[in-house]
Amino acid sequence: MTDLRKTLKASLTEARARLEAALKEEGFGILTEIDVAATLKARLGLERPPYLILGACNPSLAAKALEAEPDLGLFLPCNVVLRQEGEEIAVLVQDPEGTFALLPEGVRAKLGTLPQEARERLARALARL
């Protein structure tokens, strides 16, 4: 699995607020949210610790990626996971370099350094937590 990780001693609410602020400093916003624990509870009656999947997007990077290859929408937005691990919150960020490495060489060539730039921005945001 290709991701960037950090563990925080914080509540889910606090971790999310810190994450969103750090992402904003790097030009990312949250486009989508999936509350996995609530969905599993509502649909299957399963109790799970808090688990959120957030879809983070940097509009200028997304526009460049889609200009290079319109089908890259399948890889957007970057998923960010916040999940409860005991008394801590694990923060996992999808690594764009690892994800885009799955693409054919021709598409990767069109992207140039974009996946690396996205990874660097996401890693800096994670480091701010």
C-alpha cells in the first residue's frame, strides 16, 4: 500500500481540523467525505471505531493532471483517511507518486513532475500535524 502516515494524540474532531488547516496551506480542500463507521452502522448494523475517508483536491494540480490525461479523474481526489486507533488518530494520505506509477509510461511522461509535486505538498501538510 502506498501512503504517507502520521499518528496523532488528538480527538477525531481536533485531528480533522488540524489536517484541513494543514492541507489548506498547501492549496488543498476537502471535496468529499465518507463516514465509514456511520455507513457500516446504518447499512449493516456493525459497530466500528471512527473512520473517515476525505477526498482532498488541489484544483491547480488537478487541472494540470486532467489536461495531461482526461481519464485521470479515476485517480482524483487524493484520499485521506482518519481512523481511531485506541486513544490516537491515524492519519493516512494517498501517495500520488505511488498511485500514478501504475499508469502507462506515456501518461506518466505527460504528467512530468506533477505527482512528485503533489506528494511533496501532501507530505508537508502531514508534517505540520
